[in-house]
Amino acid sequence: MLSKNQELSTLQKKETLEDFYNKLKITRPEIPTPSLGMINDIGHFNVFNRTTVCSNVPSVFSRRDFYKISLIIGKGILHYPDAQIEIKGRALLFTNPNIPYSWESTSPKPAGFFCLFTENFIYNRNETLRDSLLWRINDSPVIHINEEQEVILTDIFSKMMKEMDGDYIHKYDLLRNYVQLIVHEALKVKPQDIIFKQNNASARLTSLFIELLERQFPIGSTEHILELKTAHDFACRLLVHVNHLNHAVKEVTGKTTSEHISRRIATEAVALLKHTEWNIAQIAYCLGFEYPANFNIFFKRQMQCTPKGFRAN
């Protein structure tokens, strides 16, 4: 279990993909590191063999800004803010950007695989976060598996590694499908094997907030105008004080309510710029911006380029 000081300190720390690859350059310089230049557009995915990459040094307790699915073969301990989950043998481990954690391997030699990816890689804009397969597994970070399931999952991860080395034009679509296959295998086991479930009041309120946020998307037509745009809007709908909502969301996810709203609006803006022929003023209005100039400022703050520049590239 973690001390209160450790829990509070996690709000200040977050490991980014850049941090992950910088560490990899130091510990495993022979492994090539990819460019992260297109991460805001198409997202990021990679897969690794744990024997090659992992060590017995415990990871730092922090949030990450990416999702990670690990096939653990061996022993170790997952440290959560209010739980420790021990793995003995084989298991799937699901971690996400919302919850800080650390992993401590207790095997002489880590074995298995892991893949990591960003939110915009895995989520289809026509699918809400709450409806996605990956969301359904969020309350079960560790799912123990048997020998037969290990063989199936090892085969999927091996195919992922092969695809990453290939030049198939649609390989990332295929990799996305492999991730879904892994989640399906986990869901087969999950009803009998729920290891951990965050069930406090803050978590429940945060879940309701995220569900309400996601229910507004995707934007299907130029007549669909975003209704809830601020933390106050959501607090009123959820019948709580805005300060209470902000505190709960920050406590559970490490991000403010406004950060979640802005991130989701930016993700939808990217999708509309990529997949529709609507003009920028129409997109801005649908997303709750009365003036295109305000949308330009918002988009540039989130994506480091203007909507026009993003669409042109």
C-alpha cells in the first residue's frame, strides 16, 4: 500500500511516450526508437518482447500518458494507489492513463510481451469510449489466464511483432484488430476473474462524468451542436457542485475536468477535419465555438497547429 505522500506525488508525475523511449535508448540502445512526430494525428502503437526490454528494477510509481497491455509470464506485483495485486504464473495486465501504478518483477528473468498505444490509435470516432471493448476491461487490471490461453495470446503478440517489422500498407489497422482480439480473450475470462474494482464515490462520479462526456460524440451532422462544454455544465447535469466534480475527477484521473473536456473536443475536431468536408467555421460551431477565431486559438493550443494547417497536411 502507498503512503498519502506517495499518492499525492503521483498527481505531479506522468511518464510520457517520449520518456519511455528515452529510457529505452539508455537501457537497450540496440532497439530502434520510432519517430513520435505524427502522434497527434494517427496515434502511436508499438509491441515488445519483455525478455528483451524489461528488467527486475521496479518501475516508478506514476501515471503514463499511454495504454499498455502486457502478457506476463512469471511473477510480479502490480502496485496500485490502494491495492497490491500479485501475479504468480501467467496473466494479462491492462494499464491506462487514468490510474498511477508501478510494476515490480519478482522473476529472475521477465518473460512475455507487451504493447503500448495512445488513445487516438485505438478508438474509432464512431465508437464512444464507454462502448469500446477496452473500456469494459478497465476495472480489471489483472486477469489470470491458463496455459491454453497463454498459447493463444502468445500467438497474437507474435503476429503483432511480425507485422511491426513488415511493410503491409494497412498494418496498423491489422494491429488495431489484434488489440481487440486480446481484449476479447480477456473478456472471456473476466466474469470469473475480477481482481480489482475501484468503487469509491469519486470513481463513481468520475465514471458518470466520462460517460456523459462521451455520450455527446461523435458529431454526426452540422446540425448537431455540442451541448455540454464546461465543467459547470457537467456539474449542473450531474447535480453536484462544480468544485466537488473537479476534485473527484482530479483525484481519480490526475487531470482536471476541463482538461478532459478539451482533450475530447480536440480529438473530435481532428476527426472532423480528417473525415468530413465541412468548412472550419461549421466544425467550430458544432463543437461549441461561436467564432472560428476562438476555435483556431483552442485547436492551436491543443495540437500545436491551426485547423487549416492540420487539414492541409
